[in-house]
Amino acid sequence: MTTHPTRYDVALPGSTTDAALPPAPSEDILAATVFLRGVLPLIKILATDHPTTRAAFAEKNGIIQVSVPYDGDRHALHAIIINGTIDIRMGAYDLPDIELAFPTLTSFNRFFQGRPSRPPRIRGLRSPRRIALAVAFIRALLTLSRLLGATKPPTAEADKALVVRLFFALLSAGISGLNKVGHPEIRRWASRSPDRVYAWAVDNHPDVGAYLRVKGGRTKAARGEYRRSQPFFTLRFDSLDSALGILLDIDDMLESTAAGKLIMEGAPEFGAQIGEYMLAVGAYAKP
């Protein structure tokens, strides 16, 4: 996931009027976008903040790619690993060391939703070094699936912070990705928006935050606090437990708001709006 706060994603072409906007993409491509741009880049967070994953990638080097064909093109993401440090980049790499190549969009989506599917073809397993790299990556995917698929909060504070950090990053990047490929409602909202920042935060835990910057059809997701000015709207929680109650669909949002566990810093209508887009990301990421 790119986190440079000074750069937007690619602007949508053409006029911002509804009539001039391109046709909506298929549900398959919208779901695949959430996984490619929202879920898979979270491996970078795991490789930094999850001890077992960090140890698995320690001192490893190579390039791993995940790809899927669509409409005569190839959608891909690749991870550049240098001495255990991971840099995630969108797009295809010509000669990766390892490639997980999915045969269809449907199989790709079903695989990451945890549903029965045709497995990817794993290319490049020609040496012990490459096999070890592939094993570390696949284990990271399984760990990510377990953390995002949790139905109750972890007990350790560090694990709570990690899960919240993962979800906030997923939501901001997922909404931005859906805008980029043309999700009808998100595209319309972004195309009409002036320069605004929407943020997710937990009191006393600035490291778990994320934000989304929107301006005239362009969106940019990043992790951490937005420090240039006060965000236009912030969805703020009073604790990690309060955040997990909403993120894991345990608590009711209205009840959490009434109890002061969830604070909407900004006009309530914008909270409802961003809440709808959060639900859209979650819907594509779940079975």
C-alpha cells in the first residue's frame, strides 16, 4: 500500500457530471479491487508489527507477485522484499521470483473470501530460497485472514492495536480503490467532493489511525494521523475495545455513539455516508 500523503491515486477521467462518468464495473472487479488494494497490502503491516510474521520474513529477499486476468489484461500486485522489509506496489512485475497466478476473477475472489475455489498456480518454486519465501508469504496470508475474520477481540493489547490498525488501513484503502475503479456511489461522492480528509482514530493510540483524502474525483489513502490540518470528519473511538466492537460487528453503532464510545467529529450526515462506504468494503471482503 502506498502511504505517501502528498500524492493522490489517479484521477478519474472526464467530467464530474453523472452523465459523463464511465459505466460501473462488475461486482467481481469491485471485490477483486478490495482484495488487491485493501487486503493484500496489509501484509506490510504484519511484516512490521506481527512478531511471527516478522520473524518469518527476516533476512529474506525476493519479489512475490499475485495476479489475476481480467478483460484481456492482468491485474497484479507485487511485494519487494529486501532483508525482511516489504514494499508493496500495484501493477505487474515482469520477472518475479514467485507468482501466485489465479485463473479467473471468480477464483481469486472466492479464495480470499475463504470459499471453495480453484487454487492459484504457484510459479517459481525452483530453489529452497524461493520455497521458503513462498511459505512465509502464504503463512502471512493465512494470518491476515485469521485476524480479519475474527469474531471476538483478542485479549492482548498489542494484538488489539494490530487488528484495529489492519481494519482502519483496509477501510481507507478499500474505499479509495473502489473509487478508482468506478464504484457508482463512491465515484459520484468523490467526483463532487472538495478537498477533504476523512479519518479513523482511537484516543491515545495515534499509531493505529488511517485517513482518506478526497478531492474532485481523486482519492488517497494513508496510515497514521493526518497532521497538516484538522480532518474534515473523524470517526473516533475512546478505546481499542470500542473500536473492535464496531469493526467486528459486535456492538451497535448508535448505542456506541450514545455511550460515548464512538465520537463523530464532524456533521453526522458525513458519518452516515462514510459508514455506508465502510460497509461496502466489508461486503466485498466477506463471503
